[in-house]
Amino acid sequence: MKRMDPECPAGTNLKNRIDRLPAETGVTPSMKSWAHEIRLIGNEAVHEDEPVQEKDAKDIQAFTELFLTYAFTLPGMLEERRKATEGGGA
């Protein structure tokens, strides 16, 4: 989150960090909504006596994998493709 929004003030809670992610990061409103749902599951896991349900853990894993792919891997792949195209490759 800090890398995606380096201007975010120190001490800002996760809810507000998610809300203030700039559009330039490529994070869509639906991704923010999903991030809030995952945040709430995490809060429950930390503050409740009941263990995290397997489905919730799988949801967290799926979100994390997709988010990292969308936010970091895909832009890098596109940049490599752009460089290859500009350089006369494929």
C-alpha cells in the first residue's frame, strides 16, 4: 500500500489507505470493495475467538494472488512487451 500511495500520511488505518488509492494505480472500485471484505475477514480473525474458516482463508489467498498479479505482475509484463515491440521484437 505504501508503494502504491507514497503520499499517504503515516498512521493512516488500512480502511482509509484502501479508500485513498489513486486511480492511477489501476485499482478499480470493485478491487477496493473486495479489499475491504478481505480486511474485515482479517479483523475478525484477529479479534474473535473463532478460527478463520477455510473458505475465508481461500478467499484471502485468491484476492491476494489476483491483486498482486493485477497491480504488479501485469504492468511489468506489459512494459516488457512494449519494450520488445519498440525494439523491433515480436
